[in-house]
Amino acid sequence: MITIVMSTLVEAPPERVWRALTAPAELVAWNQEMLAPVETPTGYPFSGQHVRWRYRLGGVQLVMHDRPLEVLPREKLRSAITIGSMRYEQTFTL
């Protein structure tokens, strides 16, 4: 297993960062690869949910499967992500 860790300092209140990570319209606005949810994700995010997003990877449109694993509002969002044959876990800690 390969582990890659990246961090960045975001100069915004945790509530604002959380909204950017969890509001579908905001996710699409700040992440250029995410084009739109395939269907509007009701109550996103909650653990065990499966949300599909239209996603652009290298100019090719794919479906990204997002499965939240751990959701601690305004603290932590950990998800299992699948895009084509690529699979990884993604964790945001505020």
C-alpha cells in the first residue's frame, strides 16, 4: 500500500471549509475536476452513503464513486473514492 500525505493551511473558519467540502455546488466550484453530482446527494455526507459524481480526469469524463466512511461535522471527512480503476481513501481533517 502506498500512503501519500499532503497538507495545506486554509485561512478560513472551519465552518466555511466544511461547507466547501460538503455542499455539492461548492465542491463543483472549487474542484475543477468535479463537474456535477450524477444525482443530487440527499443529506451529503453521511457514513455509508454512495454518491456518484461526473468527473473529468485528463480530459476524459468518468464517474467518481464517493463513499463517506467517517463523518465528524466540521472536524473530519474520510471517504473511499473510486475513479475508473483507481481507488483510494481521502481524509480531510479540519
